[in-house]
Amino acid sequence: MSVARDTRLWHPFADMGLVRHEELVIERGEDVWVWDSQGRRYFDATASLWYANVGHGRPEIAAAIAEQLSKLEAYSAFGDFASPPALELADVLCDRAPMPSRLFLVSGGGDAIDTAAKLARRYWSELGQPERTVLVSRSAGYHGTHGFGTAIGGIPANREGFGPMPESAQVAHDSLADMQETFARIGPERIAAVFVEPVIGAGGVYPPVDGYLEGLAELCAQSGVLLVVDAVINGFGRLGSWFGIERWEIEPDMIVFAKGVTSGYLPLGGVVISEQVAEPFWGEPGGPVFRHGPTYSGHATCCAAALANIELLEREGLLARGRENERALFDALTPFASSGAVSEVRGGVGMLAAVELAPDVLEREPRAVALTVAAAREAGVLVRPLAGAVAVSPPLTAGPEHFALITSAFEQGLQAAAPAALR
């Protein structure tokens, strides 16, 4: 239920002229459920913003946070400083990574993308190839809203009005041939890195075309271009593994992560960096310094939350749930593909899916996505608008009984948005 007040809180990605009087105030959560300030319960079919992987209100994580706060809230990781939770988390994540690696910790996914982008360029500069500056990404890709993330993002609306961006190139997300042509046109000797989400998330939920990721990894290896996997959404069980990319048996040069590493209990992100990329900076005392890092890099309490979250993922078998339930979630939505209101249902790789509304529906009713989302909310299910689609990515603790709620909510949502198309 909306709260009728004139807010002073500026919401990200929001029509503030509308939202200023139309906020939905979420007050508490428990597992897959959240309650608003009026006491109404909703099924959180979005895991908030793709991140509440272990569900809401887990006392184990709250206890780990409280215990760490009672000892040391945080301390700088600059220079030679460290804290026990940061050191432990580095070991835990590097042990679970698909390649021998080191860990750089930041405050979130946008920070992590900027870190990987800067490190890719800095790495080549140290190797005597400073001309390698171009960052290649894919259409529909989303890599946060920091400087480099905006530059390489594949959603045009997110780039408009911000002026010149760092040198980058976008290619079709589903065409390896387009990537190969881009390499040939730019010259691989000028390309620093390729950024790729295994399953594109915020850009519309696009699973990879068969063979695409393997072919891209081979192309990068042959061309000497760094492969950076953006696992911010895909990681920590969303695709059924720690970083998602393991499903394709690929060893990237860097993996960017955030969101599910703490299930959102505290902000944390980072980059898992291959030994090869780390070597110029780690080889000998007196070597080059990577002059980069946020104030809260290695924040002790955030790291404690991550460790408790990782323990839950393992102990409760949640890590595998993204893969175990991917078909059930997809099957709950695929019947809508035959509806006149829907052009496509995407999913089946990991516990995330999207329903794309038909072009004629969107032409007839430009607010069709918003109407679908609003009607689903009225039915007690929170779903996420994505341009012409509506997406879901429930907590990993959800199961088929919850997916039935999503189906029912979509039925009501589409009826509200496109009644004529459903007749």
C-alpha cells in the first residue's frame, strides 16, 4: 500500500514526479515474504534486487554481524592493514573460484566493475601494451551505473545525457560472429577486456546462445584479450554454482561479484583476479601499485556477513537450488508464451526468468509493463519491470509452491495490462 506523503528520498531509476507521493514502504521480511508499513504481506519474487538469495530475516547473519560489531566494526585495508574476516573471506572465495586467484574487495557491483575495468587497462600498461584500452561488452548487458559500468552498459537509455564515456564498444549479445568481427575491426592489440554476464539479467534475462560462452572464451584466449565475467546477478547460487560461469567450465581472467555474496544483508562486492593478472603487481617488493580502492574495501562487518551467508548457502544446500529449480520456474511461466499479450518467455538457465510483452500490446498501451507490475503487486507478488518485459528472480529458498503464486499474479497482471489480447 502506498504512503501518501511528499518524500525527500530520491529513488534510483524512478519517476520522482510520481513516486514522491507513491512510495511502497517495506518494513520487515521473513524468508520469501516481506511486509509493508500497512501490514500487508507480499511474496518477494525479485529477491529485492536479485540479491536476497538466502531469504530475508536470517538470524544467523544478524548474529554474525552483531558479533563482529562487538569486536571491530571496520578498519582500513589500505597498505598493509587487514582484518580477520577479510582475510578469511579472501581464502573462502578464492578456494571456490574456478581459477587460481587473488581477491580485491569493494562496496558493491558498480565499484567492482570499475575495479576490473581499471585493472584490465593497468595490467596491459604494465606489460608494455598501453594501447590496449578498449572495453568490449554486449547489447542488453548491465554493468552498474558507475563510470566504466555506464560506458560499457548495453542498455542505451542508461547512457543518455552523461556525455563522453571511456573508450568502449558494444556487440550483439547473441552473436559470436559479431564479436569476432569487432575484434577484427578494432584490432585485438587495442582491446583490454571483454565483459560478459553469463545470463544477462537487468537487460532482459537472456540466457546465452548454445556454445556462445565457450566460443567467446576461446576467442579471448587466442587474441590475448582478458575475459571478465560479471557474476553480480549470476553468482552465489542464482545459476546453481558459486559464480555461475562454472556451468560452462570456463576459467576467466576476472570475476566481478556482489549482491548474493551477502544476500544483501550488508553492501559488499569484489573482483576475483587470476594469478596471471595479479602477477605484475604481486611479483616482487617495489613493484607497481594498483592505486585504486574504496574507503570500505575489506570492511570487517560486511565480510562477516558474507561468511555467514556463504555458510548458509552450503549448509542448507541452497547453492544448487538455482539449477534444481530453474526448470520449475520456467515451466510456471512458459504457458504465457501462447498468450496474445506475450511475445516471449525467457529463462531456464538459473533461477530467473522474464516475460516479454507483445509489441502491439506495448504500442496500444505504453504503460502495459507498469500495469502488469501494479496488478501483480495488488495480487500480493512483487515482480520487476524491465523495459518491455517483467522479470522474476525469487530467493533460492522459494520452490514450486511459490512459483504458482507468480503464475497467478502474472495472469492478473496481463489481464490488467492487455485485456483485449487475452480474449
